[in-house]
Amino acid sequence: MTALSPTRLFTGDRVVEGVTVHISDGRISDANSKPSPATAKLEGLLAPGFIDVQVNGGGGVLFNDAPTVATLAKIATAHKRFGVTGFMATLISDERAKIAAALDAVGEAVRTGVEGVLGLHLEGPWLFEPRRGVHPSGHLRQFDAGDLALLTLKRSFPLLVTVAPERIDEASLRALASAGVIVSLGHSSAAAEEIEAALGAGATGFTHLFNAMPALSAREPGPIGAALATKDAWAGLILDGIHVHPLSARVALAAKTARKLVLVSDSMATVGTSASSMSLSGEQVMLSKGALRTKAGTLAGAHLDLSTAVRNAVALLGATTPEALRMASLTPAEFLGVDHERGRISPGCRADFVLLGTGLEVLKVWIGGREVR
């Protein structure tokens, strides 16, 4: 058994002091005992490990380029240093064979215990062409019976799909939700009424709110208006100060609160490296002033890690420390339906932690009770 006595502890909802966390077999056995003289003290704030629901790559590799267990291990290693103890490997729009390979790779990584791999996020290919961003146009298509058969197979890990209502019918949406697939709406120009119908059919979230969506206006609220007005829907936010203006992000926090707003990195291969460029679907993407852009100037994912997003939540949004930490831990865990064992420091939960300094910088990381940074 291991015991950790931090200066402060964030439970997932609130910050407390003067407690010791006991770990046994990779799980939390007690999180409310008093420190003993023999217990090693940790200087800093101990919080649940961060959960990133949108990770395209990191450490110099991109999941789309090689959807294998080896690639997942490299991405996981790159993100551990930023406090990420669980991530959804994200495959952007690709052919069906690549989707099947990604499903197999994540399944094998989870089965063999690759630290950090939580599940799979399929961002497309069921996206609306005019809002595709950098997704390859040739891969975009309608959702069909073959997709439904593949995605509704029973799996041992969370599966999240991003779809545009223009590309999927309500019956298929209902079937996905009934099978336990988490459905998020994105890359869409659908009217608010279409968005609300998709939410009624089982969609529960929005992918990178504000991005790849038409602007909110008085008579055409669109996806953004529907997302802000729907209290029960989660919404991802790329908080690098580039993808979304800080004032717009503050609007999102005011409407959604930290209980429904999810910080995501949308990280690409450059994260965790010193590289200044990368290749995406055969196109060169350059890193400049903190942004990854194609030659045409289109944003291509993000050069962002989740620990920076947490600090930005405080600096750019005026969020409290508990709010910022919740948006990177318990809130994404609830969105993915894994909050019974992740996202909180509570008996029975996984011993996945991040120790943070006074500036919320990452000092140490534990996964399953083992210190990995």
C-alpha cells in the first residue's frame, strides 16, 4: 500500500487540505484519512489525472498515419508529461479499413494495458463538406449500414464518434446511442432545429465548440446556439487562445459551466516535440506563433497540451482552479461515462493523479498508482 499526503487535494469537485490518499493495487482505498508523521509529504496540489477526449497525435506521430499499438504507446508517452492519464485516440476522417484498424489497435492497447489509452474518438468521416476544415474531402461520406454494423459491436472501451446531422439519419443516431456509442455533433452547418433533433435522438455532446460551425446570429442560432442553450449537452473547447477568442470562450463557460464544458487539446504530432512542421494527408502543415496551419492558412488541429489548456482556463477565462481542473478531469469522465473510476479522487477509483505546482505546472504523474513522471 502507498500513501500520499499532498499540501492540497482536488477531489474532482472541491479542494481540501490535510488528507492522505491510500493506494492499493492501483486503486484508491481511502482518501480522507489524516496524515501521519511517517507519511511522505507532497508539496503541491494533487488532482485527478487529466482526461483528453481529442488526441490526434503527439511525440512526433499521428494516429492516422499508423493506427497501431506502437503509435498509441508513443502518443501516450508524449502526453503523460502533461498530466494526461487517459486519452481518446482520435482518428480524423479516413477510409473504412483505417477505421477498423483503429478500432483493433485501441482494443489491443486497452487489453494489454498500454498506460493512458482510454478509448477511440472517430472524428468523421461523416462530416459536412463545407465545414470539413482540414479533413480530406475524398473521405467524407454519408453514414451507412456498414458503419452501423461496425460501430455497434460490443467493445471493452469507450467509443466516441463526431458526426454532422447532414450526414446521418435519426434512426442510425438512435441505434448508435442505444449501443452505448457516445455521439458528438460537429463540422456542421445544420439549423438549430436539426441539431435539437439529433440531440433528441441520442447525441450528447459537441466537438470543439465554435470551430467548424457557422457563427451564432439573431435568427440563425445554428449548432453554437443549440449547444449553449442545451443544459444537458457537453461541449469540447480548444483553449489555446487561437481557435476560440477568449471572450467567446467565457460565454461558453458562463452558459455551460465547468460541469459541461470539456477542455480538449486536439493535439497533433508536434506536441511533445521541438518540430516546427508535420505532414497531414500528404499536405505540409507549419507551426507558427503557436498555431498549426496549412499553406492556405487553415488551422490543422492544435499544438496544445491539456496542462496548458488548464492554465489558460484560469488566465483567459477567469475560471477558478477547481473549475479549470474539473473541465480536464471529472467533466470529461462524465461525458465518456467513466466517472465511476476516473476523474475523481475517491475510494474505488483508479489511482490516476497529477501533482501540480503553484502555477498549475505538472510536477508528477501517477497512472494506476505507479509514478510515471
